[in-house]
Amino acid sequence: MYSIFHQIKLPINEKLFLKDPSTTTVGQKMLDESILLINELGFEKFTFKKLAVTISSTEATIYRYFESKHKLLLYLINWYWCCISTRLLFETTNIIDPKIKLQKAIHLLTSIPNPKKENLLMNEFLLKKIVINEASKVIQTKEVDNENKDGVFTLYKNVVFTVANMINEVSPDYRFPNMLVTSMIEGSSQQHFFAEHLPRLTNAEVEKDFVEVFYQELIFKTIQNDTI
Amino acid sequence: MYSIFHQIKLPINEKLFLKDPSTTTVGQKMLDESILLINELGFEKFTFKKLAVTISSTEATIYRYFESKHKLLLYLINWYWCCISTRLLFETTNIIDPKIKLQKAIHLLTSIPNPKKENLLMNEFLLKKIVINEASKVIQTKEVDNENKDGVFTLYKNVVFTVANMINEVSPDYRFPNMLVTSMIEGSSQQHFFAEHLPRLTNAEVEKDFVEVFYQELIFKTIQNDTI
DNA sequence: GCAAATATAATAGTAATACTATCAAATTTG
DNA sequence: CAAATTTGATAGTATTACTATTATATTTGC
């Protein structure tokens, strides 16, 4: 096995690959090195040719695993949502207070993990960066409807529904739980991006974990029942 | 003049074009037809070659106006923010009540204009669709820092600051006005996209103008001063 | 431990794209 | 009306995204 990270069988949609990369050494190398390369070059300048060189393999071999670089990126994003699903389950079980449960979910989804604390989180950290910087490029396409039919967004949707249910437990009357969750998930990515590149568009100076603080406050204020 | 839409000199950043397209007939054709073509094909499949054919011109001519299709899209997005700036000013002047002012701004930024009502809004409608579907692709790139230095995002930033000030007028103590505005602007695009392609991620069944209703409620609840 | 099946590397090649260059014809401007 | 500029027509380049072929490894079944 190439690394401990690949020991768990990933429930990633089979339409995203031609041959399951998680089952072979070259495949795992492709995944690990593509994460690094996409972070380094950005998705536009990332090519299978360059990936082939860094893993000392060939374009032809990569094409036997992935139909296109578009599908590879979708695979990586699904891999990220796999990690998040698992951690969401793990970190909220046995917590009785629905408010604390929701708080933990918001923390998981809006903050950036610290890769230095635990080495196991390195890939998750790199995947989160990819989600922040590149995800919209493969979702906002003319292919989205077909890919949705193939079930490519199921993992993401399940995370949304899980957190929406948590909101429902706290405030059963709130009308837009799904919209609130997606706007938090997508918005926090955006805010992290802005904080790095267009800081005047954020209010970053206020606090360190400002994105999380912003959303913790926003969500609890929004769902509170304000009938006096 | 090609159309009434081009009679106003646009304050669009000069680094976005090699030759100002709004000053010539071919240039205006490029703008008008590129809006249609990008909506039809999506930005990935849109090419200068195809645009050249539809305006009965050549690639070379288009390249004399725009360095790349990336810059053309940035130009169009700036054009959109020009329209919004103007309307934001126009529709909120002489309104004294800061809450109503903010409501109007939220309406302008979160709802989709109806192109059937007024023909003048057709281009703005098409531009909004481009902003919804394509904007993130040209902003979330490795070029963002250089383009920001060139002032390419100034128009957008000014809209954000204007609305952030309105929030400040309603609630001077709210700590994250800029983040709230950007999360509304980017979030409403996302919600409109989801409503069309991944409807289960939204709560679209509830109301027609659900995106606007969602944000009107969210923003006023979030900025309210809840010291009892 | 060996034959059969499969995966990979090496190489070549294609169509499309994102540009650049050249120059004559058309158009605008002074 | 002459000079300057803009455009159209054409050609060409480097890169990319992907396909095809075949010899050589490597794995797997027995």
C-alpha cells in the first residue's frame, strides 16, 4: 500500500473513473501527486502530461484510469466530501444537545484544518484548498445536469442534508435549511479565497477564525425563532 | 451606433482590452454576440473563432481588441457591475429610511431581472446569467493577484462597499458587513445555479423569489442588535 | 514455479485550441 | 484626396486533450 490514507475503500461514484485508482500503486500515486500539482499550478495549467512526468509514468496510463482531467478533479472533490462525511459522523455522534452538534458541524465546514497538527490531515488540507480554489470550475459547466444524473454529487448532497437536519433539530420552523447550509459551505470557501486574494472584501482584521465566527453567528441568528 | 446600450461611455478598466470595443461597430458586435454565445455554449466551449464567424469577422480582428477570451469575460463581468452600480445609485437615492434602502439593494443583487418587461434589460439579464454561470472561472485563478493590482475588481469592490455602508447605517455595531455582502452576492448566484441544476440543494418549492426572500430574512436577522 | 492474462511504458499521431504574423483591401480621418 | 488606420484573408506555431499500437513488465491462477 502506498500510504495509510488509501486503506479505506472510498465510496466514490464509479462513473468518475475508468479503473479505480485507489486499488493500485500507480493509481494512488496519481491521486496523491495530482493534489500537489493542482495546488501548485492551478487546474487550468495542470495537465496529464505533467502529472505523468511527476509520477514517472505516461499520459496513456493516466487515461486508462480517468477519462479526462475534469473527471479527475470531480474524483478529488468527491474524495474530499468522503473525508468530511466521515468526520461529520465521527465528531457529532453521542452529542445530545442539538445546538452543540450544529456548532461542531459549522466548525468542520467553515474552518481550515491545520496540517501541522496531524500528518493524517495533510491530504484533507490539500483537498480543501482544491475545493476552495477549483471546485466551481467543474461544477458550473454545461455538463452538470448529466453528471448529476450519474449521481456524482450524492456525497455532497448527503452532507448538506445531514447538516440541514441538524438545523431542523434546533429550529423546526426555519424554512430554508438547505439554502442556509449550501450558502455556508460555498460561502466559506469564497471567504477564504477572498481573505487570501482580495482581503478588503472581507473583514479579516477582526479575528483569526473570522470565517467560522461569521458563520456561527449568522446561522444561529438566522434560525432563531424571533416571535416575541 | 450599434445599439442604445452602448451610448454611455463605460468606466471599464483599460487593462482589460487592447482597443476599446465600445468605440467601434465591430467591437460592439463582439460584446453583444459574445454575451449570446457564452450563454449558449458555456465559457469552455466558447472560442474567438466561433465568435468571429457569428459576427462575420476574423479571429485576428478580435485579438486586436482582446488579449484572450479570459480578458473578454472579465470585461463582460465588469460591464455587468457597471450596470449594477448605476442602478444601485439610481434606485436608492432620495430614500431616507436606511432599512428600505438596504432592502432595495438586496432586491437588486439577489433577484434576476425580467427581460420581457423591458427590452433595455435584455443585455443585463444575459450578463447576470454569465455572472452566475461563469464568473468564478475567471476570478478563481492564479492570475487573481496580478489582476487585482491592475484594478480589475474595483467596480465590484465599490458595489460591495456601498452596500456594506448601508448595513452600517442600519446596524453600526455589526462586525462583518463586507463578508455579509459578498456572501450574499456570491451566494445568490450559487443559489440560482443550484435552483436550476441541483434543486434539492435549495428550498425552491417554498416561494417564487425564494432566493431574495432567503437573503432579506437572513441579512436583517443577522445584523439586528439582539441585546435584550 | 510457470503459463496466461493483464497492466504499464514508450512512442506516435490527430484534431482542436489559443494564439501570432503578414499583407492587401477597405475605411476613416485630417 | 492623400495618409493613416482598421479590417479581412490567410497562414502558421505551440500546446493540449485525447487515441492507437506494441513491446515489456507485472500480477494472477493453477
